[in-house]
Amino acid sequence: MFSTSADPRQIVAATTDRELQQIGEKILAGNRVSYEEGVILFEKASLPFAGALANWVREQKHGHKTYFNRNFHIEPTNVCMFTCHFCSYSRLYANREEGWELTIDQMLDIVKKYDGKPVTEVHIVGGVHPKMNLYFFVELLQKIKQHRPDLHIKGFTAVELDYMFRKAKLSVEEGMKVLNDAGLQSLPGGGAEIFHKEIRDQICADKVDADGWLNIHRAAHNLGMHSNATMLYGHLEQYWHRVDHMERLRSLQDETGGFNTFIPLKFRNGDNDMSHVAETPVVEDMRLYAIARLYMDNFPHLKAYWPMLGRQNAQLTLSFGVNDLDGTIDDTTKIYSMAGSEEQTPALSTAQLVSLIKQAKREPVERDTLYNEIKNYSEIDITELEVNPLYN
Ligand code: V47
Ligand code: SF4
């Protein structure tokens, strides 16, 4: 249908750096990049080199298909027991009057606002509030499912789950089963940050560690649930910390196959304890997405989360390995606007998302949370969508 990039074979053949050339040849032969080679890619690969290869891998896996979904978020609270230095969103329990705490009825009212609207997913994520325990969320999940059984519930980062399970004195396996039985279907990828202790101790010392995070996702996968994985990049970490992070995820994926999507999250420095740390340049963001696509060979999807990256840069990632943009969101999350993202009221209509993807010469496909295809919009005229309230 389209041709979006230079031929990676020519770029690899013309590369004067022997190490990079060997890595390029390995990728083109369908072989896995090693940890050492991942570090070399970060150190030496130019954007055109990494980008052409990543685009080639992406097109091998998905052609031009670019996924999005129709979703909304519920953020039960921003009161949090933890003190992640990059977080602009949370308020300590002692200062909880500065934050919000939603009741179950208030959260159900949010769900009810979407009655009759074609959303397929609710994403529930928030701070770790000492009074919102496992059984509070069991009731919430059951009530959402009673009201709207077709809505896929993706909820709770491993950080929230670790706290809930420990407080309920349940093992990870027991706690996960309780939530799954109550209606929880998938886990989002948050809370992973950077796994390596050297960095984790500096940015989020007091929350679940790498093994705890990985164990929670393993337990979900063992129950047949799917999950995502994130990496918060562009702050104190060095290149090898990123590769170490991706390596741990890639190994778990080899074991369980339960991850759907890898989501690199760019550190935004607005109004947090790390505001003095400069944000990464866009060229570094694009290189990171490309190298992630090359490294995470067993992750089916690579997502650019537009509310955090901004819609223009998210659109650009579609040429650097990304095949998913998340969803319509409908201005229901505050995590990124509070951290200074250009998206201060994150909401895109279906028509806008389709148009964003078409402008990048890709094929827009609406998906559900598990990447079942709902509708391919490539042959649908944008003006048809713009006049139809179902797509606005
Ligand atoms: O873990 C917090 C990140 C994450 C900042 O699974 C920040 O589909 C950048 O994980 N700058 C939570 N990032 C959100 C999350 C997520 C989002 C969208 C989709 C999915 C999915 C998951 O937000 C946290 C943290 O890494 N975050 N503060 C900040 N200043
Ligand atoms: Fe709490 Fe999550 Fe913010 Fe950390 S990132 S302080 S766990 S809300």
C-alpha cells in the first residue's frame, strides 16, 4: 500500500561501523539482539539506521496497521503512600485534602457516562491510598461488570496490587485470583519505571522492586490474563539501564508470552522533585522507540502513549517502530497534564485518531484491549466520520 522508509538492507550495507553492520545483518536475518548489542545500538546507531530497521521489523509484524482503541480512565485517587520523585500527580496521605478520593458510586457514575457509547475499555489506575483496599476494589470491579459486562477492565499497576495484596495478607497468586474473579481482565504496564536498583533507589525507592513487579505480571499471565509493560526513560538512567530493563521484560515474555505491549514513557519534568532534570530531545525519543522495537522481538506491539508524548511526536513514532497509539482517553487522566505534557486536556475523537494515523500514511485499525480487530478505517473517508456522532 505505502512505502514509508529507506531500504534497511542498503543502509546496513553502507554502514562503515563494523559492529553496527553486524547487528543490522543479524536483525535482517531475523535473529535476536543481545544485551551487549542493545547497548551498542544506543551508543552508536543513528536515527536513520535504527529507524529504517525498526520500521522494517514493524512492517514485517504488522504491515501498515496502526491500532487504537476507544477507552477512558478512572483515577480513583491521587493520594499515595509512596514518594516517587518523578511524580507530579500524587499527594501524601497527610496532605490528602489537596488531592481527590472517589467513592465507588462516583466511579460508577463515570462508567455510566459512557452508556450507549462505543467504548471498549476502562483503564483504572491511581495512587496507593491506605483506605482503598482489595475488597473496596473487588466491589468496584463487580459493580462495573454488573452495569456493563462488555467493558474490558484493565486496571491497577503492580505497585497498587503489591500494596493491596500485602495489606490483605494474601499471596500474589491468591490476590490476583480474587481480582480476576471479580472482573479484572488485564493489567496496565505502569510502575515498572527502571528496574535496576541503582536507579530505582534514586527515583522510587519505597515501592515494589523489580522482582516484585515481574512476579505480579507472571501471576497474572499464569491465570491467562494479559498485561502491558512500561519503561520510564530519559532521567537518571544510562543506556545500559534501559537495556537491562528491556532484557528482564523480554525474559519474562519468553517464559509466559502474556505481554501484549511495550510502552516507553518519556519522563516529563513539570512540577515534580526532578524538575531540574532536562527532558530528552525528540531525536532521542525516536531512537529509543526504534531500538525498543529491535530489542523487544517477542513483544507483539509497541505503543506510543500520545497524552504523554504529545500527539505530534506520537504520530512521528509511527515511522520508528510504533504500531499502537492507545486510545481516545476523553480527558480522563491527569498524570501527564500535571507533569507538564503539551496535552493538557487529553481527548481525541475517533475521527481525529484515524486522521492522525492516515496523515502518517498508515492504516488505522480500531482494536479491543486484546488486539482483536474491531474496524479497519483505511477505506473510510474522514468527512464521513466527522459528521457521525459515534466517531466524535
Ligand atoms: O508508572 C508518572 C508514569 C505511569 C510521570 O498499560 C510519568 O496501557 C512521565 O503506566 N513523566 C502510569 N511518566 C501510567 C501507565 C500507563 C499509561 C498508559 C497506558 C498504559 C497501559 C499504562 O506513569 C507510572 C510512571 O511510569 N509517570 N509520572 C512523569 N512525570
Ligand atoms: Fe504514587 Fe504512582 Fe505517583 Fe509513585 S508514580 S507516587 S506510586 S501515584
